[in-house]
Amino acid sequence: MIYIVFNKPFNVLSQFKEMDGKDTLKKFIKFKEKPKAVGRLDYDSEGLIVLTDDDEFSEYLTNPRSRIEKEYHVQVEGNISEADLLPIKNGITTNKEIYQPAIADVLQEPDYLWVRNPPIRYRKNIPTSWLKLILKEGKNRMVRKMTAHIHFPTLRLIRYRIGNITLNGLEPGEFKLVKWQDIC
């Protein structure tokens, strides 16, 4: 079985199949057998992805009952405070979705950041803030919807950690082979 952790760059699809001329995992990971991404990251998100050909492990990692933590570092528009994060900590219910309570904290700008190409939009009169979110579920564009719900739009979204494994030591586009025990 293959277990890979990969630092997905911005504007790369979390799949090997080419689509609409966009960059895919195929540009970075060249294996004869193509492992599947476990839990996708959106095209406009960055960070840690696990890839494997182990379907049982993939199911375990993505099943909310497994309670595997996923940590995100999120740059938002505006000066966010701990009080602003209370709805995320308590869980959010919209007319379309229910998001379980998450761990949410204001974060200093991470020291591991790489230059993103293209850079996020910069507005001289609108400050930005960073927050750390730890989730145990994963829904489509969940982090972006949660920050929008509290009126702090996401500018940059980086998945930093899945289970026990982090981005430490991986530059965008780099990957390494690991054992499944390293992840959980």
C-alpha cells in the first residue's frame, strides 16, 4: 500500500485527471499506479493532502466517526477577535448546512508561510487576520462558508495538519512517503 503526504500548491486540482487545462496532482506525483486523494482540497486552497491506494484507510480517514482532526490556518479579511469566533466554537446552523462545533483561535501569521502565486488581494485600508480552525468533519467549502457566516471572508486557506502529520518540511509541490501509523 502507498501512503503519501503532499503539500498542494494554490490553483492545483486535488486529482490526477486533467480538467479544463488546470494543473493537477499529475504534475507533481509520478507513480505508475495513481493513489487517490483522501479528502480533497479546493482548487483555490493550499496545503496538506494524503494520497493512498488503501480504500479501507481512506474510508477511516474521511469518516466523521473516526474524529480525525484536520487543522487549517486561515487568513481572513478584517481584524478578527476571539469573540468573533464564538459561533464557530458553538457550531453553525444555516438554512442549508449544520456545522459541528470546532476549535477556533486567533493565530499570529504562521512563520512557515511561502509566497503564493498569485498573491492574495491586498487592500491598504482593510486589515487581515489569521485564525486556526480544527475540524473533525469535512464538508464542501466548509471553512470558507463558516468564516463568511461570521462576516470574515477567507482570503487564504491552508490545511496544515491531518491527524498527527503536518506540513513541516514540505514546500508547495513536495511530497513524501509515510506509513499509515504516522498519520493516525
